[in-house]
Amino acid sequence: MAADGVSKVLIWSARDEVSWQLARLLEQRGARPEIVRTASEWGGRSPDLLFLDLDLERDGTEVRAAREAFGLACEIVALVDNHSFEQLLPALAAGVGDYLFLPLNPEEVGLRWERHASGRGGTRARRGGLHEDLSLEFASRPDLLQAVISEVVEACERLAFSGPRATLNLRVALGEALANAVLYGNRQDPEKCVRVQAELRPGEVVVTVTDEGEGFDPSRVADPTLPENLRRSHGRGLFLLRSLADDVRFNEVGNAVTLVLRG
């Protein structure tokens, strides 16, 4: 954090349109982002927050290079589209703490910024206490998400299974489900709540996230991997959930999603 209390934010992308759009959205929230196109432009700057574009020109070495250069104090948020989607999980394993889908959604950018500003961003997530089966309820505030995620992951590691399936798959899938509940289900209305119920037993975790929104029909969400949908911004969150979890189920209304992960 800079002496004036403002985070140092770096945007690393070879796509100028992406960089400038993200910079404008962050500036609206009080950030002072800098833009670089190559690693050679980093100079001596060590940011608090790095937005790293996982485009097709990259082979994953940039994530490791950024983590080695800036250390654990720097949070890394991946910028990912349908072409670079398959690089997301390796990037998370290599040290990325969060992600944003392209084209950019201003509300999702705001959510990531609030997580960082609150000190609860991806690699700085605070871990909560341990419980048996969990039943949690919290207001639709983005700054509460990481504490909930950490509490469920901790319980999973103690009672169900540990390793990448807990620290990567469960963390990312639950984060996506919670973010959807807050942003799109409850539309960030602090008067509405999100409920999380987690059943933990050896080798399996079943987590249900319920919001107070009107719900949606998941069968009508287009497959984002089909050629005709590559430029569409919808459907990638659901695709990610299904890629990470062993089973994904919705209730009839569409305002509750159940994730099943086995170790």
C-alpha cells in the first residue's frame, strides 16, 4: 500500500482495449492503475494488486514470473476469456487469487476491487473457524465472501478431504456461486441474505448456496464453448462450476445451487 493509502495497481495486458476499459473502471473506484504490455515494463514497481491477462499468446510462465517478482503480498487477478479459459485452473494453482471474465462487467470489477480494498482478496483471504456441518447466513455484501469461503474450505480440509480439490476446486467453485448469489441473485441488496449449507463427510462435500432472488433457468444458458457463443459474456460462470465440481444441481426456482465435490 502506498504512503497515501492508495493501492498500487498494475494491469498487464497486450490488448489495449481491455487495459483501458479496466483502468477506467478502477479509476472510478479510486484506484490509480498503471498499464504495461510486457514484463520488461515492470521496472522497479511492486504492486499491491496485479490484473494479468491470460491471452492465447501466453504459456503460463507469466503467472509464476509475477508471483516470484512481487511475492505473496501482491494479489493477482486473472483476466480470462473463452479462448484462454483452459489456462485458468493452472493459473490459480500457480498463484492467481481471483479472476475476471472478459468482456468486463463493471459490477464484477467492483466486486473484485471491494475484496481487495477490504483486505480479503484472493491470496490474502482470512480463514475462519472450524465447524462440523456448516449453516451460514450473511448479508449481500461482497466484503463478506472470502470469510465464508475460507470457513468452508477449512472445514473441508479437516472433515472431508484436503489437497488441490479443497484449496482450488472448492474455493473457486464456491466463490463463483457466492458471487453470483450476491451480484445477480440479490443484486447486492444488503437487506437480502445469502445462505450457505455445507454437509461434510469423509471424502465428500455438499454445499448449497441460496439467495433471495427470482432465480433463473440454467437449461437456457448457452454453452460458452460453442463457436457461435465465443463472444458472449454469459454462461461461463456455470461452465466453470461444472468444470470444477463433480455434480452441480439447481432447485426448481433457480435461486439455489448445490455443488458436490469428492476428494
